Amino acid sequence: MAEISFDDFLAVDIRAGTVLRAEPFPEARKPAIKLWIDFGPEIGERKSSAQVTAHYAPEDLVGRQVMAVVNFPPRQIGPFMSEVLVLGVHDAARAVVLLSPDHPVPDGERMC
């Protein structure tokens, strides 16, 4: 894997946000959930499509804090515009497990 500089790392804006709304996304090619996430007053509400259906139901995600990259360009996922990239890691079965703070933090707080 190529090394990056610390400045490269700082260019990736990763923030905490709270899921306000979550809905199934049956139009997606791979099973996914549409998320509306509050990133606080500076960034506001942003949308994301997340392939997290193996471990999460939409109703379980509302109120949960997640980590997301907020400075990638928006990406069209079928009929839905995804504005942020919600972060996760694969478990042993290759299903996505969301990354989130283990204590509540203010929405919009940047990863340090």
C-alpha cells in the first residue's frame, strides 16, 4: 500500500453525525439502506446509501451516531444522490459493520 503524507490524511474530512432517518433502498443493485444524517450546524443534513443490511435494519439506525467522509463529491446511486460516504469495516463474513464513536459526541465533530 502506498504511503500518504499527513497533509493527504488531513484532506479527508471525516465527521460524526446522527442518523435522522433511514429507509430501505430496494432500487440499489446491492442491498442497501438510504440514510439522512445530521452533521451539525456547519455541514447540516446529508444523505448516504450504505450497504449495511446484513447487520442493521433501517429502524435500528435512527438515532445512531456514525462516522462519514463529508468532502467527497456526491455520487448517484440509482435514483438516489449519495452525498457522504459512511464508514465501516468488514466482519469475518465480509458484511459491513459501521464505525461510530463509543461515546456521544457533538454532530459534525471532526475525527482527530
